[in-house]
Amino acid sequence: MNKPKLFYFEKEDILHLVVSDDKEANSVELSPNITAELNEKGELIGIEVLNASIYLRDFLMETAQARLLNLTSPER
């Protein structure tokens, strides 16, 4: 695979980033609703976000509020 692909399944509200066409051999929950998909070598091949619209909304709102309140620097 040359370029990562992003898929959104509206009915299920799942965002799926595919970075490799390798077969999934394992997965690791990074946080609630975020799963890293791994190939047989343990390399990242994809990321799945459940409840994606809520997760992204909340993440973006928190980031924007932190920047507006100067809680984080723009370089981070």
C-alpha cells in the first residue's frame, strides 16, 4: 500500500485508518474506543476509532480550548 486510506462507516460511527494491506494478526486497545491493529511482526497496520464523531468532537474541542487558554504551546 502506497498511501494510507481513511474509511468512515456512518451507520456504526467507526473511523478506520488503514496504513498497510497486511493481514491483522493482533490488536491492542490504546484507550477506550481506540484500537491499534497489528500484523504478524507487531507493526501497526491500522487504527480503529469507535464512536468516532463523539471522540473527534471532544478531542478537537479540548485541544482548541487548551490552546485558547494557553494551556499548551502550538509547537506540541
